[in-house]
Amino acid sequence: MQSTTERQAIPSIRPEVRCPQCNQVLFDGIVIKSRVLRVLPRGAEAKCRCKTWVRVPLTYSDNGR
């Protein structure tokens, strides 16, 4: 398991995503910080604690079949 300082040292490829309503961080550049995700055909949405759905980066591939 990585410590907090080790995780902060990992460079982020994507910018962080914040809720437009309450400014809560939903994606910190590496981790989606939401308990509820909605996987859509083109990306995903995370549910913020203020109940707003916010688009977050997610790549989904169905190559396992």
C-alpha cells in the first residue's frame, strides 16, 4: 500500500474534476472519489455529496468476451 506522500508524487495525466455546485473534488487526477458511479456508453458520471451528477474521466472496454 502506498503512503499519501508516495501517491502525491505520482504525476497526474488528467486534471482534477470538481462539482460545479459545491466545489467538492470528485476526481483528483488519479482516483475517482465518489461512492456512486454511473457508467455510460461514452464516459461516466459520479454522484457528488450534494446529489449532482458530474462527468468524470473513465475508460470502459468490453474486450473480455
